[in-house]
Amino acid sequence: MKRKNSPCIDICQFSGKNGWCRGCGRTRDEARKWKSIKPFAKTAILKDLARRIAIIEREQ
């Protein structure tokens, strides 16, 4: 089974005051640099994505 390296779900709509993607919760910069981000930084971002998505959904 191939492991998915990115949290992207192909819904790339960046908006809101934080500029987070409505699909995955990352910023444009995080998405752009994802392949070169260090593993510990990816882990920190991944842990925060659920919180970001919840905030995005409340703002809608």
C-alpha cells in the first residue's frame, strides 16, 4: 500500500483571515514547501490541521 505523503484532498481554496486551505487546512506556503519541510515540522503541522479545519468550518 502506498503511503500518502500529503494531507491534500484536492480542494485547494485558500481563504479566510488565516489563509488556510478549505480542503486540508495548510497555508499556501506550507502546501508549496511541503516536500522540503523537515519531518518534525510536518508532524507539527499535521497535528494542527484538525483544529484549523474546525475553525474554517465555523467561519463558513
